[in-house]
Amino acid sequence: MKAVEAKVKQLESLRTEMDLSIIRAIEEVKSKLSTEQREQFKRMMEMVSGFFSPVIDGMMRGGMKMPPPPVREEGRHASGKIAHDP
């Protein structure tokens, strides 16, 4: 079990590094764009929404948004709220 836990932690660390690298690259690109180009870039990023991780998708839509908590089998989030279809 310890080996599995270590691999899961390693995987999450790599995902975090990847998310941060993408966020840095996006912010670097945005810093070099004109106002008009930023608007075009924002529209382009909205078109690829869902392709990236939930954290990056939220950041591209204007704020750091965390994904909702996982849904349990009975259709409730871990918080106890009832899950709704999007």
C-alpha cells in the first residue's frame, strides 16, 4: 500500500507542476498581447474549455476555480449537497 501511496503522491506532484507550467505560459503570452489580442485569446481559450484540468480551465475563464467535490454513488457530493447534471 505504501508504494501505491507514493506513486499517487508523485502523480499529483507531476500534475501540479504541469498545471503551473501551463498557467505560467498562458500568463506570459497574455502579458505580451494588446487589449484586442487579449480578447481574442480569451475567446480562443473558451473554445478549448474542458481540454485542460479544471484548475486551468477556471483560470482561463477569469479566476482560479476549483472543481466540485467528487460525487458519491448516491448522487451527493462529499459535502452532502445533491449533485446536478450540467
